[in-house]
Amino acid sequence: MDSTETKAATAQNETAPRMVTLRNKIGYAVGDMGNNFLFDMGQLYLLNYFTDQVGLPSAAAGTVFLVAKIWDAFADMAVGTWIDNRTNITKRGKFRPFLLWAAIPLALLLIANFSTPNFSVTGKLI
């Protein structure tokens, strides 16, 4: 095989789409299922915490989750678009600055989430 045939074969391999095997699909699905299982368990605990410890009515606690899910749907699209359209990518990569800088507000919000001040139901809901 001469160099022209080698280049043609290499070019053909680079342009051919890579197929995802069934084994890989099942592997990713099982990993995602485990992640979602733990996430949902945390949400169920949080709903129980809001109703039993904080003292929110069930409908109000459910509404908090509904509003959060709707907000999350739009926020995920907005942030994903923002990250994908970034042009100033540092040596740390596209996502790492967001992960590093989001850790501080996330920690503060987590502390606030499990604080139970002596407010009225409306104050606790807010």
C-alpha cells in the first residue's frame, strides 16, 4: 500500500461515523439510572424535611418543587447555550471555571436550604 492509499484509508476512517454499541448504551443507561436514583432519593428526603421539620404545608412544598423544575428547564438551556457559545476558553477548559465558581454559592444555598428560621409559613416558603 503506497502513501496515497494510506492517506485515503485514514481519511475514510476519520469521516466514517462511529457507532455506539449496545453495550455502551446499556452502560451509560445503568450509570444514569444510579445517578437519578440517588438524586430522587435526596428529593424525597427534602420533601419530607420541608413538610415535617420546616412545617410547610404539603401543597406549598410540592409547589416549591414544581417551580424549581420549571426554572431548571429554562436555566439548563440558557447556561448550556452560554457555555457552548463561549469563545474565551482558558487552559482550564470550557466547564471547569463554572464548576469552581459555582461551588461557593451552591454551598451557601445548601446551608440556607436546611436552615429553619423562626418565620411564618410564608417566610419559610420564600
